[in-house]
Amino acid sequence: MTLQHIHLCPGQGAQNVGMGHSWHQASPSAAAMFAHADQVVELEGGARLSQICFEGPTETLNRTDVSQPALFVCGLASHAGLAEHGGAAPIAAALGLSLGEYTALALAGAFSFQEGLRLVATRGRLMQRAAEASRGGMVAIIGADEAKAGEVCAAAAEGQVLVPANFNAPGQIVLSGNVEACDRAVTVAGAMGLRATKLAVAGAFHSPLMQPAADGMARALEHVTFQPLQCPVWSNVTGRPHGADPATLKRLLVEQIVKPVRWDACCQDMLAWRKAEGLGETASLHELAPGSVLRGLMRRIDRAAEVTTHDAIDQPQRA
């Protein structure tokens, strides 16, 4: 019986000061990835990406143009460290939340670490610029399904942008749009008996306010040659595995910037695929560094699905 791993790759919001440090210390391959990133990713003031990951400050790490390449490097560094320390297995499948989709695609061989790093650094810069050019925000709605979230948006938009941005788990949906519309959404959701919380984010991600970033990403992806995927990778836009056509894959990555992330659907479909392929006993779920956000979401999606997290080399946890 050959054991395999299905990798879950975190997205923005999972970053934390200290991320990747233990992998950097324990694994030459992980250290080499951080060193390469320090050469490729240009940060304000000449700071090194690894330094921001390991030491902060938090406000710098939380910038979109910093956190996105940081998460990509940290995820792949933890995977490289697992391989060096005997904790890796053949990859059966991979899926990632938002930025994490690029980490998953790198694991599947769509592009090299170096090419992926350039792409996510570009994506982060474009989304940071789009956020700074618009007054946007996001609101987490607890207790709503997709129809209820649509009702909140329809009632609170008042001619502005307000759309569902993340379907994270059953009853957990994030809205995105103009700041004023987000403020109204909190009131509207409360009147409907829903719990609503404004999120501390830089902009209205996964909404039409990110269109300039999507346009820039389309231009960046034109010059990249994608290799055939070596395992299934789920699209955040469709909630289904990507097909074999590189042009369609690139189009979906562009659309992902302005369309909602269907993480719940991705996970549900992946679990159904694992069962249909007869991999329930042999393909275990592993969340790459940093954090355990995706393990928490999986508890809400399917409590029977165990996820092992690898935030640090000496801290694998299962739940």
C-alpha cells in the first residue's frame, strides 16, 4: 500500500511573524528557497523577505505585496523540509486558497519555484496597488448560505460594489466591496440575524475593484509556459480540478482575482474525488506552513476529514 499526501496550501491571512523559521534552520533546501526569494523579491527599504518572515514587523508582513510571496516560499519550503526529513510522500493532489493555488500548482509541476515566485511577487504588487487605488474592505458573515449572502449584498450595495468574495466553509462567507457598502452590510446582516465582522484587510479582494490587478496578471501570465499538471489541482473559481488546457488555467487564475474563492466547494469535491479513487485509506491531508487556518476550515466542511499541519518542523498536529 503506497501512502500519498494531498496538500492544502494556505492563502493570505495565514501569515505570522516567525513563519518558516524552523524549516529554514532544519532544511538546506528550505534555506535555499528563502535565500533565492531574498534575491528576487524587492521590498521597500531593502529589507529581505526572510527577515520579514522571521522577525517582522507584523504590519510589513501583512502588506499584500509581502505576504503573498512570503506564503508561497514558506509553503514550498515546508514541503522541501518534509522531504529532507523523511516526512514527505508522493503527491496525490493539491489545492490552495487564493494565493495558495499558486503553491499547489508549483507542487503539481505547472511551473518552477523560481517562475512561481516571480508570478506571486507580481500578483502581490498588482493587488497592493489596486487596493491602494480604491477604498475597499471585506466583511465576514457567519450563519449565511450563498442565497442569504446575496440578499445582504443586494440590500447594502446601494449602487456600490459589494459581492461574495470567499465561500470558506458552510455558514462562513466573506463579502468584499467599497468601504461604505461593507459598513452597510454589517448593519443589514445584523438585522437579518447574522453575525457580521469587518476584517482588517488592505482592500476589496476577489471583487471587481481588483480588475486592474487582474488585467496586469493577464499580461504577466502571457509570458509563462505552463507544464502539464502531475496531479489534480482545484480551481478556486470553479471548485473543480483544472483541466489540461494551459490557456484555460491561466484564464481562471486571472478570474480568481475578481471572482469569489469557492474553497468549500474545492474541499468537498476533493474529498469526493479521494473517495471515488479509493484513496481514503492511503491519501492523507497535509496543510503546509504557515498556521492551521485550513485545518480549522476543514473541521467545518467535514469533521471526519483529518488534516495534519506542518507549521514548524517539530510541531505536526492532527485534527
